[in-house]
Amino acid sequence: MAEQHEERIPTVIADELHIVYRVHGAKTGKGSATAALSRILKRGEERGVRKVHAVKGVSFVAYRGEAIGLIGSNGSGKSTLLRAIAGLLPAESGRVYTNGQPSLLGVNAALMNDLTGERNVILGGLAMGMSREQIKERYQGIVDFSGINEKGDFITLPMRTYSSGMAARLRFSIAAAKDHDVLMIDEALATGDRKFQIRSEERIRELRKQAGTVFLVSHSNKSIRDTCDRVLWLERGELRLDGPTEEVLKEYEKFTGK
Amino acid sequence: MSETTHDATVALGTGVSPEEGLTAAGLAARYGLTVSGARPSLAEYVRQLWDRRHFILAFSRAKLTAQYSQAKLGQLWQVATPLLNAAVYFFIFGMILKANRGLDHDVYIPFLVTGVFVFTFTQSSVMAGVRAISGNLGLVRALHFPRASLPISFALQQLQQLLYSMIVLFAVAAAFGSYPDLSWLLIVPVLVLQFLFNTGLALIFARAGSRTPDLAQLMPFVMRTWMYASGVMFSIPIFLADKPQWLANVLQLNPAAIYMDLMRFALIEGYGSENLPDHAWAVAGGWAALIALGGFVYFWKAEERYGRG
């Protein structure tokens, strides 16, 4: 197997991965001050903290050149799993091994609505780890791709003045400007108008070619079929199926009653 | 891997690679894969942080600009806010309470304004530090960067805020007869040392605040107590003249008081070295080195745990 015309090189290995969220102040339904006080006074393990076991013992090996779709109903742990692979959420137990630094496609959290689009392009780029020179080089490309300036000079206005579609387009354009070894996309395809969707799907295909491995979380079976050759199906934090797209999707569609 | 049954999953689930019979760790080692999200060594961490210096600076400046972007007067508030602050303190302490006991009026007003600005610098760095991680979980969970970038960036934002306040401070000093001279150059080392100290505090409180967000509610009271104990509005040796000497010494050597006194010494004409405790510069440097280095290491030790809910 290893000596076939192309050796399969693993890029991401998840080994018995468990992720647990701790939620403060959700232990009881009562949110009053006296309830909080009695929780503090009542001695016990981790008072007032509720644990949410989001990912339960997931293991898989992803190889270079693969495009892997993650499917499952809402709250099944897909986004959590992506964050754990990226090393952004600490694992409760188990490990994720990766080749280089996997990155999530998305910079929303780093952008500030009170700043101009122009400054957000620079800030977002820096937040993703691009150098000043790289940003300068790609700045025009990012603005052109977003199409923000098609209807006037909007890039010099604060982002809070943008329509939600415009803001989403700019965010995608910034996020998609960087090359990645292991790229993870969390339902990023459905932004903007039809014209922009086609353009962004094209860009994702390009990124796919550059990236070693791509993970895609989506609720659209169509976009999974278009982009992925392998699918992981998560349900209640457990890995239910792992295999070629068609076979897993067939099972999944049966399960969701479609 | 064309097997799509549960068996394929289960086979992987035992941590064994299907083709090699290697464990996950073995397979990872063979292809040079590393554990995702592991804490880098201290030296590596410093290097990563240095690589992100442009982000740290851009983030702090963006925060500063965003602060007043909805106001009609816009960035003018950067200077107007400290100016109004100084006016309020002048009115209350200078005109009504006359708290200048033992200090000349021309010395007291710049003394007071310097104290307020310098202490506010430390105070707001601590408060920003508490919320640096816990208030930016979205960012921490979405992007990869050394987490120390956040508290450092917030401390830097406060430094830039103080630089705006310094414009007001210079005007106040000049209005009360302290004109620019060579001793004003000492402002630079004082600011550098205080910034290091504040950054260390911000790092310490960023880690503490990420585990215990309640600190955001508690710290204002701690900071206010610290402010009254540090002689922002009064001169410690004069006010505590009839109390035991050690008490005044302890209060004077606390970092907030030291940085305030050194700044006053540098800036104000009639505030000579007789108002400073012994070895003031050494103490100021010691606090800066201790808190900055200690805070950095303390923050780094929990690097892989930030972002957990």
C-alpha cells in the first residue's frame, strides 16, 4: 500500500478525542442571587458548573489530498471537532496530531465593526498571521474579490454601515486570502448573493488545490457532494460513520428521513 | 478505505492505523506530526510572540480608535477625556477640599493630575487584563496566535491612551510654572518601567480572569483601595507624619506610589528628590522586572488551556 505510485501521508490523526465544555451558572434553572449564593455555600465538586460532553472518543486519520466533509444534525459536535483539530479547544482526553498548523477559515472574531473595511482587511490579515508585506500585496485582490467597491467607495466606511451581506462577503474575502496546509471551513459557503456564492465556491476549490487537506462542515448535502471525497458523520458527539461521500450520505439521508 | 461499516470506525477507534498496525502515536511520529495545541517552549513562545508584533500593535490601535468612533467629536475625546478628568479633580481636591496640605498650590495641582493619570494607567491595564481572555473567547477559539498577544495588546492600548493624557499633563504642568527642562527626559524611563510592570499585571490577571471571570466584578474595589493607599491625592510622608515610619515606607515603596513619585519628580519644578524614598529607581526597576518576567512565565504556563469554556 505504502509503495503504490503515491504514498498516503497522514496530515491529521485524531486519537480517542474527548472534548468537554464547562458552562458556568447553568447548573440549576434558578438564576437569582440567592440561588447563586446557596450554590457557593453548598460545598461539592465544581459548584455551579455544568459539563457538556461535546465530542466522545472520536478517532480517524486524514491523508494529504483528501477533502473531508463533516455532517450531522445541529449540536452534534462538528464545529467543536474542527476547533479541537485546530488546537483551539483543549482536549479533555485523547490527542490530535497534525502536520503544521491547521487553520479555521474565518476571521469574524478579529474584525471590529467600528473600523473601516480597509483597516479590517489589514487587522484580519495580521490576526491570521500574514505579514504586512503579504497583506499589502493581496489587499487589492481581497477588496476586488469582495466586490465591496462595486457600488461606490464603501471600503473606507466603517463596517457597521455595511449590509449584512456585504459584511459577510468582506469577511469571507479576508479569510480566503491566506494559503493553508490543513484548511477547515465551517459552513462558509452560504454567504452573500448568488453571484458571490459562485465566486466563493470557486475560491474554495482553489484553496483546496493549494491545501494539503480540507475539512468542510456543511448542512448542504449538495456542497458536500461537490467538494468532498470522504465524509465523517457525527451524531451526539460520536463518530457514526466514516467513508466515501456517497455511501455515508446515503445512510445519512435515510437517517434524516429525506 | 472503502469499508464504510461501523467496523472501519471501530478499527480506527482502537487507535491503530489500518494499514501499518501502528498506534496513533507511532503513526504520528513516523510522519513527523505534532500534537495540536500543545504549549511551545518558553523560547519558542517568545519567538512566536515577536512574529506577531504587528498584530499586537494593530490590534491595540484598532481598539483605541474604535473606542470613540461613534462620537461626533471622534478622536478629539482621546485628549478631551483626560482633560475633563483633570478639571474634576482640580475642582474637588484643589478648590473645595484643599487637600494640598504641606504642598504649594503650584506643586499640588500638577502633583494631583500626574497621580491620577499615572494610577489610571495601571488601573485600566489591570481591568483590561482581567477581560483580555475571558472577554475575547470568540477570538481565542477562532484563530491561532500566542495568547499573550491579547493582554500585551491591551496594556499597549492603555500606554497609547496615557500618551494622549500626557499632552494634557504637559499643559497643566506648564500652566503651574513647571516648564520643559532636561529632567523631563526622565519621563521616558519611568513610562518604560511602568509599562513593563503593567504588562506583567495584565498577563497575571488575564490568566486569573480566564479561570475566574468574577474578578471583573471584584477588581474595581481592590483597585480603589490601592489608589487611596498610594497617595494619588496626597503626599504620603506629610499625611502620615504622626504615624509609625515603617507604614509610610511601605506605602511609598509600593509600585503605584513609586511610579507616580518618579513621574512627579521628573515633571514638576518644585517636587525635588527629597520627596522620593531611598533607592526609588532601583525599586521601580525591580518591580518592573519581577512582575513583567513573573507574569509572562505565569501566563505562558497555562497557554494550552485558554479557550476552554
